[in-house]
Amino acid sequence: MILCYGDKTPTIDPEAFVAADATVSGDVTIGAGARIMHGARIVAEAGGAISIGRNVIVLENAVIRATGRHPCRIGDHCLVGPNAHVVGAEIEDEVFVATGAAVFHGARLGKGSEVRINGVVHLRSRLDPGATVPIGWIAVGDPAEILAPDRHGEIWAIQKPLDFPGFVYGLDRGRPDLMQAMTSGLSARLAVHRDEYSPAK
């Protein structure tokens, strides 16, 4: 399904393919030879843009998102595996994001890097060209340290100052009503979807 978001309509190269049950919405550009497979969701929220390069493969049920604060760019010859999640990140050419991996807001993945099955690249983290995040491991920081998931204390020591609530939602982590403020604000922003989506012509 190809959807407009407000006045933004996806631009899809004639040599690209989007499966009928995939969703491409908003300010999205998809390059020649790209393949957006069944159930994939490519969603550019208001003010955000997504650029997907040449010969990029987005496999089943993967999600690629951009927001007004965090555009998303995927270079040429990348593969995004089934059930992977990429939001507001910059991914250079020839990167492999495997099944179930997650790449968060403001992350930067260097050329030829790999995030293997269920790996995570945290927000504002930079993965060097050619680097590998092993299966289930976590990359955090700039430059990223790559740590096993059982090293939560070390991960949190690096992750906390990266400030997820502030960087993503503009909210102070210390406020006592953080989750209320986060969900109320997000609910209000997402309410526009009731009226602003329309099929592309």
C-alpha cells in the first residue's frame, strides 16, 4: 500500500518493487533495484524523510521509520532482515541489519558494518565501517562499544547520558510524570493519522 502523508507522496523508482501488502507512507524515496517485501513498513512521520538507496532489500515485516526530529537514510546495497527495526538512523552502503536487529534514533552505521541477529545499535551510537555487532550483542556510544547483553551495568553507564527521553521526545528523564508526558505527547502527534493518510494516486 502506497500512502500519502499530508502533501508528501512516496517516490519509488520504476525499477524498484514494493509488495502489495507492504506499506510505504509519506516522504519516502526508494531507489532502483530496491525490494520492499511482504509486510514491511516504511513510514515517514510528519516532517521526517526516508531515503532508501539502490538495490536495498527490506525483508518481511521489517520496519523503517523516520520522525520530524529524526530522518532515516539507508545507502546502496544494504539488506534489512525480517522483523528488523530501524528508526531515525543513518546507514551507509553495504550494511547488513539481520533478523530481529534494532537500530535506534541518531545511530550511524559505517560502510560494510553488520548487526547480526537480535543485535542492537543504541541511539546516538556510531558503528565504525566494517564493524560487527555479534548475535544478541549491543553497540552503544560514539564510537560504539560492543558489549554482551549480560553487561547491563556497563551498557547503562554509556546509554544513560545518551538521553533517550530528551533526544527522542524532548523530555527531561527526571520528571516524575515521564511516561505520562511521553505517551500523551506521542498520542497527540499520532492522532493526525486519522485524517491525513490517503492512498497515493
